[in-house]
Amino acid sequence: MINWDELKHIHVIRKLEAILAQWFHTDIFFVDERGQIRNGEARDLKNPLSQAFFPREKGRELLMKSIREANEKVSKSDQPHVIVSGPCGVEQALVSKISVDNDYLGCVFAYSYIDKAVPQEARARAKSAMEEWGLDPEAFDSAVSRMRVLNDGERKYFFELIDLVAQEIVTFHTEISKREERISALNNQLGTRYSYDSMIGKSKPMQELYSMLDKIKNSESTVLVQGENGTGKELIARAIHFNSPRKDAQFVTVNCSAFNENLLDSELFGHVKGSFTGAVKDKKGLFEAADRGTLFLDEIGDMSPTMQVKLLRVLQEGTLTPVGGTEQRKVDVRVVAATNKDLKEMVEQGTFREDLYYRINVINLVVPPLRDRKEDIPMLVEHFVTRGCKEKGVAMKQIAKRAMEKVFDYPWPGNIRELENEMERLIVLSGEEPRVTVDLLSQRIRDWGENAKVQGVRVAGKLKDALEELEKTMIKEGLRRTNWNKSRLAKELGISRAGLIMKVEKYGLDKRKIARGAGQAA
Ligand SMILES: Nc1ncnc2c1ncn2[C@@H]1O[C@H](COP(=O)(O)OP(=O)(O)OP(=O)(O)O)[C@@H](O)[C@H]1O
Ligand SMILES: [Mg+2]
């Protein structure tokens, strides 16, 4: 079943409708498989004949009858579209089939156009029919006069555009079904464990992470946590500490990138009175504060070479010397380090010490980015919304389905933190409303994927140009979507592979150029 209500949100379809209204004064009716109009609600009709028919009961009835008959006809046809006459008998409608895997799902009824100049007698016949139906024959007559007769070239474009509308509906429908399949497939893979301390996630990568955390529970080894920004590295470090035998001692965090070398030195190892200006008394360092506990060295990739040497010594010998001091102090600290940098590569480039790398990388945990575990998104959304509503003392809110789909599709470059912030923002913006609708989403999330589809489609200028632009946009978007699978895309677009390759060349859409373009835009 097509989700007809959603179609009005699809930019390509809206643009096509606008183009058709502007150039051909044609109205597009979406018709389901039972012959019911699915976009018939109050609308701005552009076709002189629909304007004459649609608002009157009798006229509407006649039009619906034509639509039902057209629906019958096209559903049985093996052609992508059929041409039918409208109620007056002088005007035509093009009816494009919407079918997926041979299942007939409905049609696009494009009303109306005039194929050839209407002969006087046909016009007179139509006028008297109008009178019989109790409709105004003069209004009808002037409507017919206002309609343009299409020439061959125009008719061809016109047909292509209507077929394109039907194809876009099919593409949209297929994408939605695929997404639903994907979600349900992913759901089947979900494990049973949905959280670990304050970490949430049921996805396979998270299950693996949890079982790894379980395994290292009683270990004393150093752990290196690697992952992009906002993936939860700190949460993991905490979980390691609070599940370890050291949990009753301190968990101390130090952000290595937040200090310059000298300050970091004294932060970590402490200093003795008078060792530098401002060192008015002895101060213990964080290593000592974390004695018998865990020291979390965040952003370890930002540590200077000198500090790397000092750190290595402490890790190897278990003793440290405060800044300005001479005597060595013993410490018993477990180190968990985190970074979003590729330390291995830094080692190869000589910016991170190899011996230190191997010393901290005894146990390696890689945190998957959110885009690789999208199946966790619904849970995380629920978690953040529940928590946010509680914190703000407002009643629990619902995220509208369409908004949820947008959240699901967005690639979340900022990972969980970005998702968390977005949910917080939504709770505030929705105010008293119990439902969070798609219009409240941040623009980048709302527009994700849409931009690629429609940017640059003009509604003014020559029809051919607009069609070309539309074609270019659709091919570009399609290539991206199919990951440059030209055979598949050609099939989806209903053209030959050779035809597609020609168009790709014509529009300069080869992969390398696009990649370069995307790089610039980012
Ligand atoms: N699995 C998760 N479940 C719930 N919340 C999470 C999860 N992972 C991360 N968060 C939340 O996302 C935010 C970012 O997490 P965290 O600070 O641990 O990430 P990070 O990798 O250290 O980020 P950065 O690279 O910016 O330092 C935090 O508010 C954290 O509570
Ligand atoms: Mg962090």
C-alpha cells in the first residue's frame, strides 16, 4: 500500500506537479487501486476544466467516474500509461500506472490536455451535455477556449513528466519498504542486552562491546578506547572503572589536550613547592589522586612527545617524580586512555611513540559510530526524550513518525552527543505540544537527502531545460543511492544501461567529479 499522505512531502513530486501546473495547466490526481482520489482535499486547481467540474457536485461525480474507468483501464493495460477521454469528450487525461513487482497500486491521473483542435460539433455536443447535467455550458466553453492544444513535442514531454511522477511514487514506495525491511532485519539481529551502566544500545556492535567489557572486568590491563567524537568513549571508561575491583577508589579524568605541556606535567605528576612561579606549596598530581583507582587519559593523541616519555616511565615502573622533586613516589593506577585519532597512523608518522602505543594498547576497544548502528536510534531517542522530559518536568512527548524517519536517515556526524542535543532542543521547542513534529527538527536533519534531490530544479525557463535539470538531479541522486550501480539505476529509471551511461557523460556525473564536488561542499 502506498502511503499517499506522505507524497505531498516529496520534493521531486511537488516540483513535477508545479512544472505540470505551470506549463500545461494540468492537475495531477493520485488515485489508489480502488479508484479513489487520494490527494483530493482542498487544493488549488490549475486546469480550466477541473476548475469547472471539481467544485460542483455533479461535475465532481462525473470526474470521479472518469477516474474510476481510467483506473480500471490502466490496471489491465500492459503499457506504462493509457490515454482516456474526460467527461466532456473533447479533452484527454493521461493515466500513468503505479505498479511495483507487477502489483497494481494505483495511478496518476493527469487532467487534462487537448490533443487536437476541438471540432465545432464536438464542442456543441459537449455543451448540450453540460446543460443536461445542470452545469454551466458557457463556463465550460470558456474553459475549453483557455486550454492550449499540445503539439507533438510538447505532448512527448508532457507524457514523460507524468510518467516520471508515477515512477517517483514507485521509487519512494520502494525506498520506504526497503527501509522497513532493513529495520525489521536489524531488529532481528538485536541482542537481549540493551544497556550497560548508562550506555544504551541493543545493536550487534554494542553487544560485542558489552561482552568485551564483561571480559575485562577483573583485568588490570591498560585499555585504549578509540572512536569518533561523541561516540561514548568517556562513558565506556567510566563503565570500566565502576565494574572493576577498583570501583571504590577514585575515577579521575584528565583531558590531555586541555593543558600545555608544563601544566599537564604538573597536573599529572604534581609539583613541589617553589619548583616554578606560582608553585606556592606542594601539590599532588592526578596520578596520586587516582591511586588504587583509575586514571582516564582523554585525548591521549594530543600529548606532547616529552609527556609521552614521562607517561611511559610511570606505566612501566609504577613510580613518578613530581615536577621539581627528586624522590620517586609509588602509585598504583590503572590507566584507561581514549582518542579519536588514529594512533597507529601517528606512530607510523612518528608523532606518537611506538613503545607507549603498545604499552597502552593492551586492550583495545573501538566504539562504533552511530551511523553504523542505526538500529539503536529509536532506543536512544526514547531514552533522551524520557530523560529530558523528566528533567524539565514536562509530560512525556511523542516523536511523530515522519520526524523519526528523518532522525533515522540522518548520518549523525556528531554521533550520540549530536543526537542528545537535538532531542533536548526538540523538547524545548515543542513547548506544551505533546507531539514533536518534523518541522521542529534542525534544518540539516529535516533537509537531509531532500537537498540532493531537488536543488537546482528550476520552475521557470524552457521545459526542456527543466526536464534536463530534473533528469540530471534524479540521476545524480540515484547514483548516490545505488552506490554507482548503473545497471540497477537504469532499471529503476526505466532506461537502458547504455542510455544511462550516455546521460552520465552528458551531465558530467562521473564518480570522481561528484566525489570532488561533495568534498568541496562539506
Ligand atoms: N551508548 C550510549 N547511550 C546513551 N548515551 C550515550 C551513549 N554513548 C554516549 N552517550 C552520551 O553521549 C554524550 C557523549 O558521550 P561521551 O562524552 O562519552 O563521548 P566521547 O566519545 O568521549 O566524546 P568526545 O570525543 O567528544 O570526547 C554523553 O552525553 C553521553 O552520555
Ligand atoms: Mg570524551
